[in-house]
Amino acid sequence: MKKTLLALAVLTAAGSANAGINLYDANGVKVDLSGAVEVQLYDGYEKNADSTIRLDDGDLALNATVAVSENLNVVSGTAFKYESKEVKNYELWAGFSGDFGTLTFGRQLLVSDDSGIGKDYEMGLEQISFVQTEGDRVAKYVYDNGTFYTAISHDMDTNHSTTITDGRVGFRTGGLDVRVYGYDGKRIGLQGLVETGETADGTPIIIPGKAGDDIRGYNLEAEYAMGAVNLAASFGQMKYKASDTKKVQKDLDLYEVNGSYTLDKTTFALGYVHANGHHAGKGKVQHDNVYANVTQQLHSNVKVYAEVGYSDNDKVFADVEEFGYVAGLEVKF
């Protein structure tokens, strides 16, 4: 029983899709297959764009847990995305799990991928975004004892390429869950280096204008569940600097509050997002966004939803309309 519980905990900690189908469970080896398909009728905030059928999600994941002793498991996972016609492997990792937590290495989601309290599907704008939350050379540690939880991950640098360090610390008691995420990324969005040429100290020369951004920020989040009602609030700060010139591109304060109410198998949600700060070339900017949605749970693995959103922009987005909507069907296994 203990080994099985550890295996289930690993699947959540590693970040793959929820375990759906058990393929094998014998001799200390457990293998699970999971996946998701999501299709939408979508008309977002983009100006002069028509509504369209959108393939929003297509995932397939395979996770394995091998119990090597009473207190230690070896774990691994691989996952694929195929919303477009090309199949992309976005997870390929292995590691160890036990009472100490879970330690994994390889291509995987960073800790910051779990950040945010948004209850929107598509119509939320200017919410906390750490831009890049996955990597190919990631070491990640996750610990959760039910009350206290913490995690840290690091995407390692290779020849002055993108590198990211992030983490979280959280606490749960009763229906309250409070946590804070931190993020420090360098050369996010790096597009290229000069093929030949180095500085005197051997540092590769970055193509002007393609150095990417140094992004640093945090997000403080709180959620409270009270029966059928769920309330949440967050505050975050983000700063973007050009990696080569160190010039500040964005400096933002981000606020969000939302709530949901569940009646039998139907959930109603309403959220408000506010952003203010500075954008390079635009000066001081403000943005307000409201979204509302309703979700019907047809089955534990199937849901349908509809959402509308309103966006009030002050110089933030030049090509954004005020209203948008989406309706979707999601199937998980």
C-alpha cells in the first residue's frame, strides 16, 4: 500500500497529465497511461478575427514507477503534445521518490508552471505569466506532507543559453491554501548567437536584438474552499529586462480575485484581473479584465463549458477587442 501511494504522489509531483488507465501493476512495477483532448469554438480578443474551431489540447503521457525498496521508488515519465499536426515530446524525465519527496531530472515542466489562481479558460488577460515554464535540462525537487509543501527547479545553462531557477513555498490548513512562487530567468526567448566570434573572455557574442529577456518576479496566492464556494486572490510583480542592454522592457504589478460556486455538477466562476506598471515605449499603462464562465461536468472525465470576457486596455494591447468568448469540450482519460 505504501509503495502504491508513493507512486500516485509522484505522478502529481512530476507534472504529467492525470493518471487515467493502469496498464501494468505487478512485481513492484506500475505503468499508467493518460491523455486529454480539448476542442473549442473560439473568438478571442484579436481584432477583425472570425470565430473558429480551435484544437486547444492534445496530450498523451506514460508514467512508470518501480519500487526498488520499501522506502524508495524509481520514477519516469514521457509525454507528447499534438495540437498541431506535428507531434512534440515535452516531457522525458526520470528520478527518485520516497518519504523525502520527489527528485526528477530531464525534460519537464518547471515548478512555476503551476502558478496562478485563474479560473478562466481563455478569456483571462494580463494574469501572472512567467513566460517559459518548461525546459530540456531541468532538475526538480518537490516535497508535500499535506500541510507544508515546497519545491524548486532549475533549467541548466548550456553555452550561455536560457537558464531558469524557480520555486514555491506553501501551507494548507482547513480550507485555506497560501503559497508564494518565485522566478528568475535569464535570456528568455534567446534567438541566436553569432556563429563565429567571441569576446576576450570566451563569451559567445549574441546577435543584437535577439538576446532575449531577463525576467524576474513572484506571485503570492491564497485560496479558500468553503463547501461549494471557492474564493481566491493573488498579487504578483514582474520585471522584464533586455538581456544585452539591461534596459527595462516591462515592470508590472498584477492583481487577481475570483470565485466559483458549484451546484451539483455545474460550476459558475467569475474573475477580475488588474495590471498596472510601465511598458517600454508606452509609459505608464493599466489594464482591466473581467471573465465569467459556466462548466458542466458530464462525467468525471468529460466536461463542457462556455466563457465570455471583457478587456479594457490602456495602451497595453494595440490589436485587442473589448469582448471575446469561447465554448469547449474536454475529455480526459
